[in-house]
Amino acid sequence: MSKGFKLFVSCDKAAHTCDKTQYDEASLWEKIKLNIHLIYCKACRKYSANNAKLTKLTKNPEVDCLKNCEKEKLQTNFKKELKDH
Amino acid sequence: MSGHEINPNKWIDLYSDYLFNYTITRVRDRETAQDLVQETFFAGLKSMKNFKGQASERTWLISILKRKIIDYYRKINSNKGKAEVRMNLNFDGENEGDWLEQRVADPFDKTAENNLENTELGLAIHDCISKLPAKQAEVFKMKTLLGYETETICNELGITASNLWVIIHRARTSLASCMEKNWF
């Protein structure tokens, strides 16, 4: 537990937590530590802001892509056609 | 004519997501969108000799896809036009088709400009994703766009969780700077 109560974390840790928060996977304690880190670290603040911006963009319903199985289906169909060609 | 040789073997990997995103913003149905993308690839294959190399492969495929989408709408409209039943669930009085859902203001009601911007956004993101290394692109897509669980991705690709986060971190960093250049 003593390790868990470290208040100041490294930039690497902070960036990792920041990535995790983008997917709602960081714990409360991790988020607190991240925010404490952000108070004094300008670089991480910038990264954090950019990261959040990117998340906002990708959350947009218009951004979509093929699922892997769908892509495979396309690929096999296309291979067949390519052979006939 | 060898100046613009094209290699259809790589089409699916390189362009299918981009074309699919282009289609899905226009037809709103995954199945149809996939069919249209597939038809586009087939048509591209058939008319490969006519490709003059004046545009990039992707632009050329998009131009085929555009025709396909137009044809699709033409087809459903001609069928539908004959047998269309116009429904108005609220036509008389309070009790006819009194569905609250239909009266609530649409929170997703967007202006045309907004929609246009979003359509382009999807393409811009795929543009940036296609510049990433293949592994990063794959992991990022699975995690962010398809919303898979960390564990699922790890199992499927055979990597550890910390490995995954490193890949995600790199992908996000380069994507953010790419979008910074091209979008904001």
C-alpha cells in the first residue's frame, strides 16, 4: 500500500494513466495522481489536452471502420474475384 | 504504360477502411456499405486497364464508389417510388399514433454544415491512421473505433497488456500530431 500512496508520479506513468482515462480504465487514485502531476508538468498538460481532443474526434459517430471479420470477408471475396480475373 | 502499375492485392488492406467510412456516412447501413465497397473493388479490378494514373489509386476508387452509391440510391428509389406508403402516425387527434418519441426534439439534429464536417473528419482520421505502422493502426482501430476490451485485443493479437498500452500510446501521439496538422 505504501507504494500506492506516492503522490508524485513520473511523466511516463502520467502519460500511461492519461491513455487509460481515454478509455475509462483508470482508477480513481490513478486519476488523482494524474491530476496532481498535471498541475506542475506543462508537457504532460499538453499531451493530455491533445489526447482528450483526439478522443473527442474518434468518439464522433461518423468515424467508423470495418470489423476484422468483415474485412476478412471482403478479402476472401476479392481473392476469388482476383483469381477469375 | 508501366508508369502507373497498380497492385490490386493490397487494395483491401490499404483502402477498405477509408472507402467504408466514406460509404457509411452516406448510406447508413453496414451491410449495404460493405456490399458497395466490395462492388467498387470488383469494378476497379475490371476496369484496371482504363486507369490512367492521373490520380492516386484511392481517388480513382472513390470516384467509382461515388457512382456506385448514386446507383444504389437510384435503384431503391425506383422500387420504392412504386410501392411507397407514406405514413403519418399523428394524422388526426391526440390518440392517433400518439408516440412521445416522435414529438421529442431530436438531440442529434445537426445542420448540413456539421454533417459535412463530420464526413470529412472520418476521412481525415483514416488518412492519419493509414500513415501509422500497420500494428499500431490495427491496435488503435480495435481499441478506439471498435471499442474492444483490452483483454480481447491482447488475446487476439497475442500481446501483453503493457505492450498494448505502449502501442496505443505511440499511435495516439503520432495521430494527435497528424490531426493537429491536417484538421485543426
